[in-house]
Amino acid sequence: MKKSLLLFLLILICLLPAIAQDRTVSGTVTTREDGSPLPGVNIILKGTGTGTVTDIEGNYNLSVTNNAVLVFSFIGYQSQ
């Protein structure tokens, strides 16, 4: 009985990373008015301290899990 329980827990621990399924989200942040790129936009995973900042061309890449919510913020603009 203990061996089967231990085996079950070992299998469960091995499968947990597959359940989380991290993936990379990428994109470009631009202005609505003329479509110019916005460098320095903060992109944070809601409820965490994990995030990134757009580069000089407004591009970003961020590793997220399923159902992640991204919050975009920039000085002078409303957070989205």
C-alpha cells in the first residue's frame, strides 16, 4: 500500500510542470493615435511581481502560465 501511494505521488510530482504549461507571450505596444511604438511600457503578471518592459521598438516577451492576466502601464496613460 505504501509503495503504491509513493509511486502515485512521484508520478503526480512529475506531471505538475506539464499541467502549468508555461508559454511565451510577445507583442508590440503602440499608440492608438498614430501606431508609433512605446518604449518603456511596464507589463506585469497581475497579482505577481513578474514582468518586463518594452524595448526601444515597443516589443516585449514574457513567460506566462495559462489564464494569466497582463497589466500594461505607462506614464501618462491609463493602465490596461
